[in-house]
Amino acid sequence: MLTSDKRLFIAAAPQKDGTMKELCLDPRMANRHGLITGATGTGKTVTLQNMAESFSALGVPVFLTDIKGDLSGLALPGHPDGSIAARIRELGLADQGYVNRACPVCFWDVAGQKGHPLRATISDMGPLLLARLLKLNEVQSGILNIVFRAADDQGLLLLDLKDLRAMLTLAQKDKDSFREYGHISPASAGAIQRALLQLEEDGAAAFFGEPALRIEDLMLNDIEGRGIISILAADRLISRPRTYAALLLWLLSELYERLPETGDQDKPRLVLMFDEAHLLFDDAPEPLLEKIEQVTRLIRSKGVGLYFITQNPADVPDSVLSQLGNRVQHALRAYTPRDQKAVRAAAETFRQNPDIDTVQAIGSLNTGEALISFLTPSGSPDMVERALVLPPESQVGPADDAQRSAAIASSRMAGRYDTPIDRESAYEMLTGRFQARQREEDALRREKDEEKRRREEQKREREEARRRREEKKNDIFGAVLDDVARSARRTVTNTVGRKIGQSLMRGILGGLFGGK
């Protein structure tokens, strides 16, 4: 992209004398943040692409979110035709060194489908940000802090969602292990588990894990010294607000905490550009909004510039809007009283130019035209100018799948983040402990069962022996009774027989002697 005295040549403003005034963004003021606004189809994305190219050409790495998928064209040289070719001729850019060329890009995608996977660990996120993301109350946030502290003390790594869930399960089942840290309510721990489940269903499981992104890999230059433009595929991510919020919370916090204070430099060390920012502010949870407001106020001292691209300045919270010094306003259509009020509000944010009716101009801007006010080297806003935005040197419109795949394969990040790593962490270690304990309990249970079986077997044997002895006694007693009975029978029989014999003898003898 064209530069002028190390300034970023963004647009040209026609003057009354027929000349063109170059409107350049001073790199020393680029960390004072910026805003690009305008209705759909008025040229916001082209302006974003132009500015990203300009930063890259100056050696400033850029990280931008690609909501619609059309910024992937930055990876390809442009093919000027139609309105773009007309703009090149109108501004005489061919004589000023304008060429069509691709930018150095690196594609990222949380899902790993349209770019290199972008991940962070649970430990990187930390209990504070995670509690804010999950909207935990004070008690639940305290429990989350306890879980992180216990994991550190026990040498358990928290890398992904299953690690955190395993620690929460341990806290519910093994209260003795957490007694020294404080009481953990099962109800509160269960509430955190449910919040984690919602986060996982939103697709965050793909974001948390390893290998985690090194923030330095977003701040690289190519061999020509141009800043690499990192493009995050956010067309699907934007429909998953919790995961999108988790990513941005981590990114903003990581940059703010990791980068040293630099003060004002000749140029930023990194520029973040958020396309379709109205979607971000409309759907983002309150913790993310608070973090954006905080970082917007403080991160410029780290040499980082934030640029929001949205439809209307009213889409951006006032606390953030007041920090955005560089403004590009494309056309707004005022069809309703509310729209007219929004146009007047947008016009009032500029330093007025006596030669321009700002309110009237906002409604009459053509595609590719904009009202522009950049910060001067002293830090004050320049007077607003009606200008023609320079066309990008790269392709306007998306790259196809084959072109994107080729760019991913040739990226410096190829192979560094593509294969997930699932090393031993809290989940595996706690699972191993549980399985070992389960094996011990199973062995003890089997031993007890075996002992019980032996006792029952011995009992059965004793009962069987006793039964046999009883039977034997019964058999002996029966035999004695039989002998006694037989003797008695013999005795009775003999006695009866004798008596009968005696009676017979007496009868016979009596008859004999009586006859005499």
C-alpha cells in the first residue's frame, strides 16, 4: 500500500482548486484507536482492507476478524476492474507506485477448518476471566478460585474443559482433599458444572486445549519486513457468542498482561481490527464489554491499536467510543426520525470543517467516499474531510477454498498448531487415581466376597457334618431300639409260648388223670 513520508495513505480529498489532498494516518497516532462506520454496501470493508494493507506495508502486524468471509482476498493480488479501476485512474495512483499484490496472511479458525486452530488453555484463561465469562456469582467464583488453587498445589494441569470438570467432580466427591481451602457447596459446584456444559455446547471445547497460541505468533513480519495479517474466520464463530467472547477475553487480557509498557512509538507493535463490531457489542456478555472498555482505555500504552468496524457510531458504547480518535464515516441513510438523529449524532463526533455540511454529507456520500478525521501529530483531531478511499492492492472479495488451503499450507504456522495435543493433565491424572482406587476397592471387595464365601462354605460343611452325626445317632438309636424290640418280642413270644404250653400240658394231664 502507498505510504507518504512514513504515513499511511488512506484517502484523497478533492480540493476547490482541483488538487487532491492526501489524507494520511500518522503511525504514531495509530495506537489511539479508530472507528470505521457506514451503512451496508457503502465501502466499510474496502476501507478496512485498505488500512490493514497499509499497516502491513509499514511493518505493523494486524489481527482482524473476518465475519463475512470476504477478507480472505487479502492473500491474493487484486484484479482491478469496474469501480476500482475507475478509482485508480481518478486518483492517478498508477503513477504513484500503486501495484496489485497479495499481503502476507495467516488464517486462523477455532474449529480448525478455515485456518490453523486457535487455542488457549484453561490455566491461560484463569479463574477471574472464566468466572466473568460464566457469569458466576461471588460464592461460585470463590469455588472456582479454590479449584484452581488446589490444582496448582497438587500439580494438576488445567488445560481443557474436561480437566476443569474433573476437578469440580473431585471437589464434590472428595471433600477432605479441599477442606483446607474452605467449604465447597455441592449446589454451587453443580451450578459451575452446568455453566461449563453450556460453554461446551457453544463450541468452546475446540478453543480450550493445546498447543495453545503463543501471542508472539500474532506479531510477526515476513522476509520483506511487512507485518503479517492474521485473519480469524469468524463467520460461524459470531453465532456462538460465548466462545467468541472467550476468545476475545483471552486475547485482550493476554496482550495487556504480557506486553510491556512502551509509551508512544513511531508505529504500533500490533493492530486489532474487529469487523461488524455491532454484532460483538450486541451479543457480547457483560464481562466482555467491561474488558473491552478497560483494554481500550489502557492498551494503547502497550503499543496496540484497536479499530472497530460497524454500521453506526451508536453501536459502540460511549465509554469505548470516546477512546477512538481516528474516524472514517461512510454513508448513513436517514429514512426515519431515529435514523436522522443517528446521523446528527455521528456528525457531531467530528471536528467540524466550515466548508462541509457534515450532516448533509453523511447522507449523500457515494460508495467508496467517506468523511475522514485522523489525529494530528499533536494528538488532536483534524478537521473532517470528504474524501475518496484508496482501493486495496489485494483482491476485493473472498479467496476460494483451494486458494485458502494453499495459503494455509504455505504459512509459517503450518504444522505448529494443526495437531491437537492431549497430554497428561488433571483429567487423566484424576481418572488414573480413580481407576487405581477403584481397582483397590474391587480387590478388597473380591477379598471380602471370597472370605464370605469361605465362611459360608465352612458353615455349610459344619452343618453337613452335624447332619451326618445326627443321622448316625438316629441310625444307632434305631438299631438299639430294633434289638430291644426283637429281644422283647422273643421274650414275649417265649413267655407266651411257655404259658400256652403249660396250659396245654395241664389240660392234657388233667384230662388224663381226671379220667381215672
